[in-house]
Amino acid sequence: MTSSLVGSEMCKETGIERVLRKDWQLEENIGQEVEIKLFKPFNGEKLITGILNGFNEETINIDEQEIPRKDISLIKIKYNW
């Protein structure tokens, strides 16, 4: 496990498929494949995998889909084994 000081927070990378919780983590991973788990279905799906294109205060953009942040339970980096 590696640790580094980022701002006033200590962050620990626990693995390849780490959870993205903060905006700076999302910013660092734009262009990466991510997996999003939802509280309720979005377009009939509760699990969405795709490329993180961007985000704002209200939504996360995955493969040109704007997903409301309030509906997201988890975002993590997707690693293809």
C-alpha cells in the first residue's frame, strides 16, 4: 500500500479498482474506464461501465450519458483482468 499527502488529506491507494470519492480523484481519472453502481436504474441499468468523460456538481458523464450524482452509490476504476 502506498500513501501520499494530497492537500491536507492522506490518501491511500488500496488497489487497482479503487473507489473514486472526491472530485480531484474524478479529475485524475478522466479518460479512464470506470464502473458506476446506482441506487436506482438509469435507462434500465443499475450498473454502468464506460469512459469517464467529465463531471460537474450535478452529473457524471460516462460515454456521453449524463448520470445524476444523487443516483450514484459507487464509482470505481474498472480494470480488465
